[in-house]
Amino acid sequence: MPVASDPNVFYSRFNRIIATIFATVAALSALSLFLLPTTSNRWLAVPALFVMLFVWEVLWRPDLQVSDDVVTIRNPLRTIVVPWEALVHVDTKFALTLYTPGHKFAVYCAPAPGRSQTSAGRHQTIDPVPYVSGPPRLGDLLGSESGQAAQLVRARWDALQRSGQVDNGLAAQTPVAVVWAWGRCGVLVAGAAASVLAIFLA
């Protein structure tokens, strides 16, 4: 089952734990630096604040959302909206990856497990993995993030196909929307530049 409390949303619990740790340390560092009596050291609060912004974009924000119409992949700095009619294959070799005619879109928040994680994961999953024909990949294991996210996508895709709501013959002419977050990208670049300047000023 998906990690998120909303059954239509998947995010990486591990990434969000790491994001919380980094953001907490950065926030405490920024506060302590700002309270220092030495003005020059206060500049170091800028890179600490940049770390908070960076981990939010890269670790906290990414997720995967499914609805009866589309699969929405929120990766760092870009969002991909894949209509079910455009989907032709779901794979988990390196990460959950959605294939459309001529394109593939990796889901950042759903990486496949490393081999060191596989032995333990095999004992925690159901065999055979639902909605997988043939031998499952390591990334299909239900104890892995890629496996949980793949299960979410495959289960909804299978249900929509069985109900006749998805026409698989329309894949080639169904567009996929890719939206780049140029505003947030600009903020991150500006934050990185300000952090470098702040370190020199300190």
C-alpha cells in the first residue's frame, strides 16, 4: 500500500525523514547564527536558509499522484502529467518509470532498492507480485518504494482498463504535459549565489 495517508498519493517516507532532519539542523543553525553578536557571522544564516529551501524542493516536495484521468509525477523542478491513454508500460529497473510512445519518465520519489536491501525485502513481499507478468524485478518488491509506487499505478491502470475507461489504442496521439518550474529554479539559483556571497562576506 502507498506510504502516504492519501491512497491516491505516494511519497518517499525516507526522503521526508531526511528532509526534516536537514531542515531542522539548518533552521537551528540559522537562528543561532543570527543571534550571534558578530555581524559578519550572521551572513552564514543565508546558506543555512538555502539548505532548507533545497531539501524542500529535492526531498520533501516530490510525489506521485493518481486519479481516474492522469498520473501526475512531481519531480524536482518539473511536473509530468501522463494521461492513462498515453501509458504503455510501467517498469522498475532503476526507479519507477512510466513509458509512453517515444518517451520515459522516471519517478524521483520511487527509486528501486539496492541489492543490499533486496534480501530482507524479498521476505516481506507477496509472491507473485500483483499486476506483474513473469518474474518480478527487484524494484517490484512491495517492501520497496518503487514497488509500492508501481503497485499504486498498476492497480489503478488495471482497474481503468477492465472498466473500459482507458483506450489503449490512443497512446500515440495522447500528449503528455511536462511543466518546468522556472520560478523555483530561479529561486534556487539565486539562493545558491547568495549563499556563496554570504560565505565570502562572513
